[in-house]
Amino acid sequence: MARISQVTAIKGSQKWIQKLVNEKSDLLNSLIRTQINFPVTDTITWLSPLAEDGYAEYQDQAFLDLLDITLNNVPLSDFCEVGDVHLQISKNVTTIGAVFMKETILQ
């Protein structure tokens, strides 16, 4: 599994994360900053779910590729079963290159 294109959601948490990321990201970023005391000088860049990318969600290797992350010491399969985790991704572009992720476990 890799990149999974989504339709525009009409209800539930998927609808609201799509709306927040694409229409109100400044508000969402402000709330995140407040909750975790994240510096205003650091940028938050949302990579998913973006309308111009078909609200795609990324899994497994495609997720790591999107973030330009290489696992040199431990394979991805040691962290979780392939295809079990969908991730909404916000890559924080800072001097330390921190990455934040919102994890949604499929039921």
C-alpha cells in the first residue's frame, strides 16, 4: 500500500481534518502551537491531506518517501504491520527537522 487518494469527505473526522488542513491551516497551526508550546518562528507545512493531492493519505514506504526518511538500521516492518496505519502528515520544517504525525488506526 502506498498513496491512497480520497474523496472529499462529507462527515466525521476525515471531513474536519480535510477542511482544517486546506481551509483553516493557520487556525489549526495556532492551536497546535498553543498545545505543545511550539515556536511561532518555526514553520508547519501540511503534506496530507491536501486537496490538490486528491486528499491522499500515505502508508508504509510512500509515507517515508514523502518525508524523505530512510530507515537505515531497522526495517519498516519492525514498527508495524504493513497497511495497518494511515497517517495524516505535517512536516515541521525547523532547524532540527522535527516531524509531527497524526496517526489513525484502522478499525
